[in-house]
Amino acid sequence: MVAQMSYGVILSDSVQTLRRWLESSNLSPGNRLPSERVLARELGLKHNAINRAMSRLLGEGVVRRDGYKLFYAGSEKPLESRFACDLVIARRSFFTKGYMKLAKELCIDLRIHPYDSGGEALSYFYQLDTPETECVIFEPPHLMTVSLWEPAVRKLLSHDIPAISVRQAAPGLPCVDPDYTRAVELAVSHLRDNGHQEMGLLTISPRSESAREILSAWKSLRLQKGLAATARRIAYYSDGREDDIQMIVEKLDSDWRGVSTLVIYAEHDPIVPHLLERLSRKGLRVPQDLAVVCIGDLPHLAVTNPPVTTISFDAPLMQEVIFGLAQRLTRRRQDLRSHSSAPRIRVQPHLIRRASTDAPGPMPVRTASASRRADVLTADLAAAPSGSTEDFTRMLNRRYPLTSNANESRFEQIDIEAFVNRPLNFRKGWLGDLPLTNFATGRHKIHGVPFQVLGGHAREDCGVIVFRSTSNKTGNSRVLPSRLRIPIDTTALAIYILHGCGYSRYLSPFAQYDFYAGRRHLGSVPLVSLGYPPPDGDTRNFEKEAMKANIQDWWSDFPHLDFPHAWRAPVMEGKTEYLDRNVYLYTLEWRNPFPGRTITHMEIAVDAEKPTTLGVLAVSALRPEPEED
């Protein structure tokens, strides 16, 4: 049995609508309700949305059913968890947070079993093969063949334990998966409507069922007039993104030279922002030279440059359907051995059109960037194309309002030499495995603020204060600090900090700057990392939500924005052994609410139990204008 599930109103919305209707109808306990179809018409909802919402209220005891008739049972009863579910999912899955949120809403006791490998995933099935297990939801590794995990799922079913596979289908097994065939058709149709004929597909290795389905749908394009060449253009990527990106760039320079658009299967891997960056460096403009559309709508795709058109599968709706199917199968445990009737629910895709597939058109030719001043640029930009150089220079040369007319003599560098504990440029320095390769020591002027950066290229030439986290614990064989007091001892209109972070989590507070005049607390700035948005997040509200943050992970794969008092400072890494890439530092402005008071010191405190790691490179104070005689 294969059911089609379109995107639409999620459960929490339809439940709230139905509750409001019950509250406004002045019903007494025992009153009969209209049928679900009548209610759907009255409330402007789809029938399946009302059906799922009614099931929720039936479970809570607000509504009772007698055959096909529905009756109002009375005021809402306290929710009780009547259903437990085990979720076997990759440790770094983008979808875990969505499952947790929805399970809490539905009062489901969700037990999560994270795995790092296929073998570890299958080991959980032996642990869960007990009479106490009510239901198992399994998201297989996206590069794992069905034949490796199918026997483990069948064994649970043979023991009357409901088990549902997600995003990977196998004959005779309960499954909820996206309709990837329809997704490919939707992508190609959208691109042809925009005038594109020559396309290429970038997808994962066809070891998994989802990848094979995408591949099959793509190859079927040869039957369409004029798309035979497109059907043959297929490239595969794995988890090694640097080599993968180099491969696709080389293809676009050789046998894919005539391609005008890329279709990328990107439901699990954040490869796209890195690819867009490399294409820009090669002088390929998106969408003018090359359009891009992704199958899978990870939220960061809405804020790349340019934002990427996606073929989206509604993640909250899909998880809602999975939990609903799990509860239904649990009620019918005795039917599980009849695999021939196992349900397969296919979630239908929808198009989210963004700038990456705008119709091709002329683009003004960029002029070469003007010669740079050595005291303005923070990194070696010579290896970058002139367009990137212009953009990055413009970002660095913007000035905070207080610095726009400030003479450099008014800035005082705060001495942090006694506290630096890691080198910037040495291997495994900076915030982790990779150094900040081409960021030179010495004087930099960023956003109108001069900063003095310490250190050098040797292991002992420390130039950054790295703070303790679960990701970083030691520097130069010493325990990293979780709290520091740094002397300032000057009057200042504002304090400016050059810093960066790594291993960031979405909208996670992880550190705080506090400023003091003696014992008097003048003010504080909590540091909140932007991180990766959750896969079930509302992309329409992402930019509004993002303004709660004021720093972002240094790695360029993350979406990078300017915040009201914290701005991006790109660093072009140039051609290095790690890859030609750019990364990001940030500046932060704290305005002193008592500018006449001497700031004696600042304190930096971090939450060492979180993975986000803070690195402070320089601190500068802007003194008030000198009084005229």
C-alpha cells in the first residue's frame, strides 16, 4: 500500500484551530460534533489535517468516538504519555531536533539512539529486540545499502515490534519517504520553464534506495526530447567535500562546459555553500552563468549568496506522519507479520523558488579592484578573483557609526599578551584542527577600528585567547581558561573586540563579556552563536531569528550575516594545503553607557560544557574626543 502525502498545515496548527472552534461553539459534554469533512470545510483545512488533529484530541479525551460519530467529552484533560518510541538516527542528523520537539508536543516518550556508523546503528536493533519495545523508527545511513539493514528491521517485525524506515524504502516494510522521482521531475520542469536545457546532476553514491531512485529518474530524461545529453551528466560526491567540489569545478571546465544549471541532491550534506564559494572564485556567477537547484531544503540554503532554489519536503509534516504511523502500527501489532500490506507513505515535494534560478540575463562587468592599502585589508586577497576582492574589501571598510570620523589616535590597544594561549597560523592552532592560515600578525584596520594581532607561525608564537569548551580543552599543554579578567584602565566611548568561534550550535548562548568600573558593573554582552539552522526551521523567519545572534562559526559553510553591533570580517585564505577558501572573523561593538567613567577591566566567561569555542584576537578602546583648550 502506497499513500501520497502532500505538504500542508502541520499538526500543532490544526490542533489549535480545532481547539478554538470547540471553545467558541459553547458545546456541552455529550454534544455530537459535525463530521470531519464538514469541519474541514468550515475551518478551511484539508481533511487529512482535521483527521490528524481529531486523533490528537481523541487521545487526550477531549473528544470521544462512537463508531463514525464524534462527541464532545468536556474540558481538556491533563496529557499523559501513553506511547514510547525508539528513534535510531545518525548522531549528526539535521532532523533530530525536529523529532524531539514534535515528540514533546505529542507527549511521546522518545528515546534517541544516535549512531556514528552503520554497524553501530544495526547493533541497536539487537538491544531493542525485547518485549518492552513499543516501536522503532529508523533513519538508515544515507550511504548504506538496503540489503544491510533490511534483515534487522524484518526481525523486529517478525517479533511483533513495529519498525518504520525513513527516507529509505524496502519491499514489504513500513516506510515514510520522500517522492524523489517527483522531486527530479519538479526540478527539471522548473529549469526548462526558465529556458535551461543543458543540466548536470550532483548526487551521492547510488548505494542507498533514495540515491538510486534519483538516479533512475534522472536517466529517464533521455526519453524527453532534447535531454538525452543531460541524462548522461551525473557526478557523485561523498563526505569529503573538498575533493568533491574540486571534481565538479573541473567537470564544468571540461566535459560539462556547456552546462547551464546544476541539480544537487543535498538533503544530508551542507556541500552547497562551499560549492557556491568556489564557483564565485572561478568567475562563474550564479544564476547568470550557472543556475543551481537543490533537492532537499536545509534552512541555510535560504541565506547563502545567492539564496538557493530548492525542492522541499516538509520535515515537520513528515515527522508528524511518522509518529502517526508508529502509533497506528503499535495498535495493530498482530498484523505486522503480513508484510505484503505494509504501508508506504510518500511525502510529496514542493518548489521553493529563490534567486539561484532566476532567469538568465546580462550582468554588469565588474571592474578590477583598486589597489589596496596595506593598513586596511586583513588578509592576502591577491589570490582571489577581483569580484571577491571587491566584496570582501567593502565588508572590511565599512565603519561603525562611532568610528566613522574618529582619528586613529583616539584608539587604545588593550594588551592581551599575558593571556594568549594558542598560535593562529601553526597546524592545530587557532580553534581546532586547521590554522587561520593567512591571517597576518600585526596591525589591521577593520570596520574603522585598528586592531593589533599578536603571534607568528611557530607553535610557541601565540596570538589568540582560546577558551575552554567540550570541543577544546587544552592549549600548549595547558588547560584552557573558562574565565579571564583583562585590565583596560581607560575612559572609552566603546570597546571593540576582534574574535571568532568554532563548533557553533544554532542560537546558542555560550559566553559573556562584562565591563566594570571598579566594582560597578557597567554592562554586558552575551555571545550567541548563529550556527546551522535546524532542518525543520521556518526558513521564512530565519533572518528575523538570526538577529538574536551576534557571532558565527569561522567556517565558510555556515550562513554568515551582519548583526546590529557585530559585523563580518572575511579572511581570504588563498591557495593553501587545506584548500583555496575564505573564512570569517567578527568584530563586536559595546557602547559604554557611562562614557565619563574609567573602565577598569573586562571579564570574559564561557560555558565550558558547550561545544562552541571562543577565540579572542584583539581588543581596542575608543576614547572620547579630547576637550579643546
